[in-house]
Amino acid sequence: MTHGTRLLVPVVLAACTHATPPPSPANTPAQRPRRAPPSASADTPLLDPTCVTNAPRDPAAWDLSGDLLFAAWIDATAPGLPDALERLASYAEDPGHGIAMSAAFALGRLPDEYRFFAAWLAEAGLPPRDLVRAGTVTGAGAWFVPHDCPTDALRSTFEVSLDYTFGPAPRGIVGRPPSDDRIFAVVLLSDGPLVAVPVRQLDAFWAAITAPEMNLHDEPPGDVLADLPPAPVRVVLRQHGFVTRHAPTRLVARPDGVRAGGTVAPP
């Protein structure tokens, strides 16, 4: 992983459906055939899922960018995670707690977005242990999945499971879905993370990760997350805009509530 990696908050797009009569066999379009890698077979998994579930659990090594407005580390295996996410959402949306507007908006929607993203990962056959969701000053969004998997295996997984098509990108390779019913593109950076980015935000994402790093934090976000006590959700914040001098810069969310820590004067 290189410096400058940007991880951003996704926007979940709602799809409208209209009732239509079922198509007859004569006008039913043929399904697009799945593509399998040469070495794959019906009895052979595309990748060993332990390369995701056993990936190194060290956010300080995830090279989280210094210009993130916030980064939320989610332990997908933690007991009580759904309740912790709801507690965090309620806390962030309360104006009395002094969370900057952009972060409050995103964290307030985290329970629903997490369920949506976890279901998408499951459809691809990926069972993550850790997820990071973050936001940057550019406004693009993404989910970051730490892993220790071969890039070719990840690529084949998305090609076969979700019919994605991959091509070159400014960094690494990018996989695009066959239709708009899947909102995420898959970015496989040549030196590290799997990043899921809403297709419509890809241009903003590339602009963000190729821009010079701004270093908005006194400490690297990954270092701060690594120092926080164990919890289902741990958050580091860069407060900005109209916030008080007592606005928190760290949040730890558990099923029984949210603990805030660290304060910094707004810029």
C-alpha cells in the first residue's frame, strides 16, 4: 500500500421498480454467460476466504491517508455490532455532540449502509473481519476491505460471482458491474487494499487518491485507530466547519453507548 490511498464514504443509490407483466419465453433476453478463470472448477473456490478473515489486524499498517475527514473501523465479527452502529448513528446526529456536518450525516446512515455493503460482499463470497469506511475533503466515497489475497484471485472472484469486467486504472485495476443494479465498482490497488467505490464517484475517487496528501491530522488516522480500545466500531474524526472547541476527535461505539475522546480547536 502506498501513501495517498483515499477511502471515502459511499452513497447508497435507491432504485425504483415498476410493476410489469412477466416476460414470455419468446421475449426473455438470454442471460449473459459467466466467465470462469482457466483453473477454476465447480468444486474449487476462487480464493481461500481466510486471506480476508485472517488479514493483519493493524490499522496503523493500512496507510490511511492524512487528509481523511473521518475513518470508521468496523469489526464485522464483534458481538453487538448492530446495536453499536445504531448507538453511533444516534450520537452523531445529535447536534449537541458537536460532530461536523459531513461526518454526522455519513455516520448517521452507517447502520443501513453497512447492511447493504455486507450483503454485497457476501454475494461476492467475501467474509470480511474488518472494514474501514472513511470520508475525504473531495467528497467521494468508498469502503475499504483489508485483505492478504492474490490480486488475480480477487479479480476472478468478482468476474465469476458478480460478472464484473476489469480494466486498467490510474492505480491498479478497476472492475465495473454489468448493470446499474450494482452500484459499486471494485478497485484493486496494485499494492494493497480492495476498495469499493460507487460507480458514479470513480472520477472523484481517482482525483482524491492522486492529489497531494494534506495531512489534516496531528497523528496518522491509522495510528489513532490502533490506539483506541477494542470495540465494534472505532472512529477518528477531523473536525471542521462550525464546531466547538470541545468537539470530539475520537469515538468508541459499543452496544451500551458511545464514548467520546480527544478535542481539538476547529481550524
